[in-house]
Amino acid sequence: MRAVVVREFGGPEVMELVEVPLPQPGRGQVRVRVAAAAVNPVDAVTRSGLLAGAGLMAPRAVTGLGWDVAGTVEAVGPGVTELAPGQRVVGLHDRLDTDLGTYAEHVVLDAGTLAPAPAGAGFAQAATLPLNGLTADQALDLLGLPAGSTVLVTGAAGAVGGFVVELAALRGLRVVALAGPDDEQLVRGLGAEWFVPRTAPDLAAAVRELVPGGVDGAVDAALLGVRALGAVRGRGAFVAVAAGSAPPALRGIRVTNVWITADGPALTRLSALAADGRLTLRVADTLPLEQAADAHRRQEAGGLRGRLVLTP
């Protein structure tokens, strides 16, 4: 089968499309025939070597790329009873230290990381859900705010931020969305009560004008760090969504970092919300597997609304 890997770190040009043996599922595992694999920022920082340089992954000869997958169950290993060949599924490959990721024609995952694909959604749409949806859900869990609380979401028009806005609104939180000046209609449609353009010269002042005293918490999908922290009230809560982006815990604010983990039951719940139209699945474009390097270049250029998706 074909798969995209890197043997040395660098720009998109280091990505190789190679032929590798078909992986076989072990006990408790499932082989999925990949129909779609979303392209995420973590793929680029893996490819570039930033994660290895930060000590988040051990050196290895070959590194697979890709976290998100949507496809069809093709084979199950011993002990798997809840899934059967032919089922449409979504899943998350949450390990960095493997030879193969989801940029491939087939991938083997633990059965517990998979969920039914959202009913009514195409595979490309479904592939945008696992990593970004679970990151948003787990970030809000870490925030731990009761219904009626106020929360700032930076990068609210992005893939993670958009899910945070929708899930926060579903939890009864009142959302201040920070996004591009042209994104106000989009984020309000996702459930934001207030809007602040990211061009605001003083983010904290703009948020505090809307919510006197500051918001109860923030999910920092745009990685603004201390700029966003200033909008949070004393002894509030702050969640960073990427390694190294968490600011210091000033003014007694509880600062945490979401370290994403695969979670089949939570993904099943998110899939049902997407099927009901309460989570929006956004695809910027689809590309064949052999154009993975082009997908990385487009992602790194910025300006996308939704995810690029590879379709093996």
C-alpha cells in the first residue's frame, strides 16, 4: 500500500510517498481502509522536526504523518466484537512515534479510538472531526466552567476554535469570539454572543469592555498566550491548545495545556452532534495523497477556513 512518511526533517519537500506492507491488526485493533485524512498543523510541526527538537518524540528512522482518519473497517483483530468489516468509522491516531500515520491507504488503530462516522456526512467532512473536535471538547473539560460562565475563544473561526465555540454554546457558556474582521457572521452563527476582531489594538481591553472584570475563562486556539490571558479575570481559567503556548499563571489564573488523547466514546458523542447538525464540519479542499506536500504548503500559507483533506 501507499503511505506518506518522512525520513529526515524539513520543509514539505521531505515528505515521501512510499510503498509499504499492508499493516495487520493485532489483538484489540482494527484495520481501516482510509477514505480521507485531514491535514493539521501538528503534521507540519512533526515533519519540520520541531516536536523532536522539543523532546516530544524520540528520534526514529521513519516517521508517519497524519492523525485524523475517516474510512471503512476492513479487518478486525482478536478480541474486537464491537466493530465489523464494512462499518463507516472515524478515528484518531494520537501517537507520534510510529512508522505510519493516517496519510496512507490503510491504517491500524486500537478499536477504542474509533467511532461511527457522522450519519449524512461524506468521508472528507467526517475526517475533520476527530483531532479538532476532541481537542475542543477536552479543552472545555479542562476549563471546567459551569453553565452561564463567560469564555473567550481565540482563533474562533479556525478548525479547533470553531468547534470550541459550538461546544461551549452547547454547554451553556457565553462566548466571546476573537477572529478576523470578516469572520463575525461566521462565529456568531456558530454560537458566539460577542465578537472581537483580532485586529483590536488591545485585546484585553476590548474583551473587558464587553465583559466587565474579564471573562471567567479562555481557550487559546490562536496561541496568543499572555495577550489573551489579560482578558481573563483573576482566579479564572485558561487553556492553551498547543505545547509551549501556555502563559504563566498570573493573578491566580489556573493555566493548563490540553494534551490531546484518542477517546472513542467522546468521539462517538461528537459524531452524533455532527450528524444532528449541531457541530459544523468544514472542508477547505480535498487533494489526492500524492499532493500531501502541496497541502502542507497551502496550510502553512494560512487563511483557510476548514481543513484540507487528503483522499487516498
